[in-house]
Amino acid sequence: MFNTLENTLKDLGATRVKSIKSDECTILIAEFQDEIYLISVTKGHLTDKFVSKVVPSSKVYSWSCTEIEYSPYGLYALADSVEELSSKIT
């Protein structure tokens, strides 16, 4: 489902991209030369919108959906599709 987003991250220079699916969200781990970024992606329950947050891994204590969501660091992106989300994250 997130192949488009994974390919976009690789096009931006990520050397490795891995996704971890949990009950709460899907976390994409993108390793760049100088930093590892965590991207949590959740699909809304009341709407079909995607809610995503991008945060450097050095700014969270654990790589969990809750930790990423409540971290004061990072940026949110809202989108109607994975393709739109991919363009907003870049």
C-alpha cells in the first residue's frame, strides 16, 4: 500500500526504507546519510484521510506510533491518498 511513499523516499536519497505495521499505525523508517527519519501513517476512522507525522529518530525515545504522535518534534501531513501524502512529505 505504501510502495509509492517508499519509492519517493528512495528517490529523495534514502539508502534504506522499511515499514513496520502495528495495530495503531504503519511506521516507515527511512535511513538517509546523516539521519534516520520515522514516518507514522494512520488512516482515519471517521474519514478516509491519511494522517502522517515525520520526525527524526533522534528526537523520540522509542519507535512506537504513540511516541511519534506525541513527540513535540516533527511535522504533520494530511492527505486523501497515498500519492498526495507522498507529495506532501517531500
